[in-house]
Amino acid sequence: MSNGYEIRHALLTQASELLTERWHAAMEVERLSAERENRNPALIPAPTVDEIKATAESLYEFVQKK
């Protein structure tokens, strides 16, 4: 059984990976759109620490439900 620190660490890691994967997908869509429209791709901001923490908290709420 995991302790509280391990659970929080796992949730932060999962939240970071989830948001990073979404960011990479959005960047790829933007790259392809820009290529098709013959323009420079717009920069899409990477996930912030606050966004990662908010996502981890959302995941934690799910874990707490029985």
C-alpha cells in the first residue's frame, strides 16, 4: 500500500504527463494547420505548474471517492 506522499507524487506525475501529452497533440495540430495554411505555427504555452497542480487535485478527488 502506498503512503500519502507516494500517492501525491504519482498523481502529480500523472497530471504532468497528461497535460504534456495534450500540449504535444495541440502543438502537432497547430504545426499541421500552419503548414497547410502556409504560415508560421503559433506558440502554444506549455502546461504551468498551477495547471498541473489543479489537474492532480482533480485526480485526487476521484481517488478519494468510494
